Amino acid sequence: MLRKANRRIAVGAVLALVAASLAVLVPSAYAATITATPTSESIATSATFGHTVQLTTSGNTGAVAFTQSTGTPELTVSGTGLVSTSGSLAAGAYTATGGMTDASSDSGAYSYTLNVTADVITQVAPTSATVGTAGSAVFTDQLITTGSVGAESFAKSGGSASLLVSSTGAVTVTGGPLSVGPYTVNGTISDSLLNAGTFTFTLTVTPDTVTQVAPTSATVGTSGSAAFTDQLNTTGGVGTVTFNKTGGSGVNVSSTGGVTTTGVLAPGTYSATGTMSDTLGNTGTFAFTLTVNTVPGAPTGVSASGGNNSATVRWSAPLNNGGSPITGYVITPFAVAPSPPSTGTPEVVAPGTSATVGGLTNGTHYAFTVAAMNVNGTGPPSPLSAPVVPDSSGYWLVASDGGIFSFGSQQFFGSTGGKVLNKPIVGMASTPSGRGYWLVASDGGIFTFGDAVFFGSTGAKPLNKPIVGMAATPDGGGYWLVASDGGIFAFGDAKFHGSTGNKVLNRPVVGMAATSGGNGYWLVASDGGIFGFGTAATAFYGSTGNIHLNKPIVGMATTADGKGYWLVASDGGIFSFGDAVFFGSAGAVHLNKPIVGMGLSPHGRGYWLVASDGGIFSYGDAVFYGSTGAMALNQPIVGLG
């Protein structure tokens, strides 16, 4: 048994020894060759950015390690065989090579080629545009493409010299504005990866319309028609616009649009029509209408009625206004008696059918003509109206609240009857024209109406004594106010000639009157004392200062020549001095209310007395025109004008 075992051990040892000898004499199986795929690939430039591919091996045992020897930096092969690009690649062939090994010492070499083909850069909108001639001068557009990688560059290779294309694809116009027609430009496009393409762009320039703007019409009178000119204006044209008249009559249009007439034109409508064109072929049409009017015809039915230094003239509008609206009337007075006929100053008034003409002389006979006006001038005058005689045939009464009551021909111009006054009204004075009046309050406040002008007041001044009356200068350019102490306040062209403001008076001053020339005045006290200043200082005609009176003096009036005056007492007693004639009084009459003032008749041959209830007492040639004696008054009457 031992022997058999030993034999088995010996045989095993021999076999092992033989095997070892064979290992030395016969090499092991040779190393395998590793191969990798893919070996090449084709892609477009636009797909190269971020492109990767995994090399796949065969013949290897286990994991394969890759090493790169060529092809960088465009291609990078990782240790695991992942091929990646370094960015966007231009068209061309890019090859990476290297080796591969595995854990069994198998090895191999790899080669990978990336064939990059160029993309086509394609132009997209816009490929065309349309613009008018005027807009062509500033036309711009931007070409847009697809398929390019990175910045692209445009290069014009042909087409119109009037179109430019920048390297960035901006289309602009040179030498504009352009004439009507198509303009085309073409060229190539490329990018940094050698991609390429072509572009074309067509700009179509269409005609603009030359449009006429104002003026399209005008109006002229016959007298101005021969010299009439105007200029046509347009918009939308480029460069010089040429006008070509094709129709119409009476009106000429030059090639530059100047409008003239063929001469003196009769009233009517004239026109010119035609075409317009500019230097780029834009066209349009024009039309111009000229209306020729004349002056109006004569008004009809002219009549007049006299007033105080004025007349109210009435008429009917002319049947023919000359083709234009009436803009006013010219009224001309003619003094026809008692002096030799003379023409007065024409007065222009607004459109209407009546007007009051002032500045006339009472007692003079006047006739009137009326002529109508429009934009073409003044038409012929109407026939003379029947004569009238202006006369101050009337009077105003004023109450202490400023209420005015008009009688006879005197007109109402306004009052303070509806106003709250600081102090009561104490008197009034009329303007020389008889078309206005002043009211004065006891604080010297002045209120003007009609053509009466405000020249100042003492309404805001502290007075020693209240104002009791006023008088206007002969020309109406000023006035005096008098206080009860005889203080005088002059305004406008009224001159200060003196006062009793610093004197001790026996009785208060109650009124005043101006001399005929306006260079002096008299003051009268309630006892009838007279104080003259200026030229009135040497014109003392008497007083009642040393006479016992039944009632106090309340007012005075002067004769027309200024050589006399009347004083009136509150019982209506009249005292005449100088050339003042006594025409009667109310001294022996029972009065309902006391007399508060007096006024001279237009011709100086009579006078009116007024009581505080507005009762009127007429003497001489003074005519009674009415009173407020039977009326219920809000406030008593304080004066007459």
C-alpha cells in the first residue's frame, strides 16, 4: 500500500515537472487587439456645439482605457472613450487618434474623424418693402436670416446703387428721396464657421399724392379784384411742385402756384382747376374759387327823431348786401337850418337798424343819410331823412338812493336804485351831449352812466363836511364837488379856483353853478349868500344873504351867457339876479313837499322846480313832461338834471 502511494506521488511530481518545462518551452496565448467604432461621423456646423459620441470597443477584456495623442483641441477623447467637441466647429474634417488598453493587457489604436459640413444661411423676411417717395429718403430696414452660427456678415454684390446694405444687414437708401419704381439689391451672407448664403431685397417706391392745402378759396371786392393775388400751398410733394391749370375762368394759376386774376371782375364766382406734379413724379389736383363781391346797396326808410344834443336815426337794411354780410353803417348828419347847410362828422355804428347820434347842437335842424358797409367797402348813402331838431326837451330826476326817472326826450342810462350805497345821493350833472350823467353821494362817491366818464371822487377820503352838490365843466371833461362848508374838490379838467372851506359861514353851502366858460363857479349858501371864484369872483350879481327869507335857499341855476343867476328856496320862492329873468315861482303855492332843486330850460327862457316828491313846476318856456308827484317813491327826490 505504501508503495502504491509513493508511486502516485512520484507520478504527480513528474507530471508537474513536465508541465513546468512546457511552460518554459511553449509561450501563453498572444495578447488580443482592441478595436473601436465609430471611426468617422458627419454633421453640420450648427450641430457641432456640444456634440458627443461614445467610442465602442471590441476584442477587449473588461474596461478599456483610452489615451489621446492627436486631435485636440477641437476633439477631446476622455479616458472612457467619450469624444466631445470644444465648441462650434467650422466646416472641415477633424481627427482624433490614440491608444486603448484593458486589464488583460490587450491593446489597440483608435482613429475618429468628424466631418463637419457647412450649413446654408437662409434669408427670411423681410425680402421686400414698399414706401412712398417722401418716405424713401429716410427708409431703413433690417435683413434677418436663419441657419447662421455666431455673427453673420453681409456683403452687397449687385443691384441698385440707391440701396446700401451694411455688414450687419441694415438696408438704407442713399441719394433719396427716390423716384417711383423698384430698387433691388443682392449679395452674400457668411458667418464665422464658413456657413454661407445669399440675400436679395427689393424696395418698391410708390407715388405720393400731392395734396392742396389752404387756401382753396378767397373773397374780394370788385375794386380789388384786378390786383388780387394769392399763393397755392401743398403737402406731400417732394422738391419743386409744378402747377398746370386745366380749367376755370377769371383766375390764372402760374406754374409755381401763384394765383392772379384776368383783370377787374364783375361780382360773381370764378375758379381755376388743374394738376400738380413734383420732381419725383408725384401728382395731385388743385381747385381754387374766387368770390367777387361788391359794396352793399343803400339803406331805405331812413327817419330820425330829435333828442338832447342828439338824434335817434332809424333805417331798413339794404336789399342787396353786395354778397358779404353787413359789418356796420355810416350815419352822416347834415345841418340844414338855421345856418347854411353843413356836413357833420360821419359816425360809424355796428350792424343794426337804429342808432343815436350825439354831439349835435340843440335848436339846429338836421337831416341824415345812412350808408351800409361790408368787407368790400362802404356803399352809396341813402336819401336824406326828413329834418329833425335836437332839443333837451326833458329832464331827469334823481332820488337819494340813486333812482333815475326820465321824462321827455331824455334817455335812461342807468341808476344806483338797486345798489346798497355807503351814503345817499345828493345831486347829479348831465354830460354836454345829453347822453349820460354823473351822480354824487354825500361822501363824494361818483357814479357814471351813459357817456359820463369817471375822473375821480372823494369816496375814500375823510371829509370835514358832507358833499352837497356838483357841477360839470362845459366840455364834460371834468367836474367839481362842493361840500356844505364850501370845500371844493376838482377832477378831470376842472380847475380849482378857490373855496370857503377855511371860512366861517353864516349858513352852510347848499349848491354850486359853473360859469359859461368853465373858468369859475359860484357857491350858494342856505341864506342865499353867494361866493364867486375864478371868473365868477368878478361876476357878483347879488344875493339874499342880508334878506330875511321865509324858507332857506336849496339851489341855483345860471343864465346861458353867465351874466346872471336864479336862486330857489324850499318853498319855491325864486330870486333873480343879473340878466336872469323872473318867470314865476311857487312861493305862494301850497306844496305837498319842499322844493329841492331847479333846472334851466334848453333855451334859457324858463326853468323847472322840483320837489322832494318829484313834483315838477314849469315856468317860462320850460315844458312839463311829467313828474313822480303821484308816485310812491322808495326815497325822496334830491335833484334835477
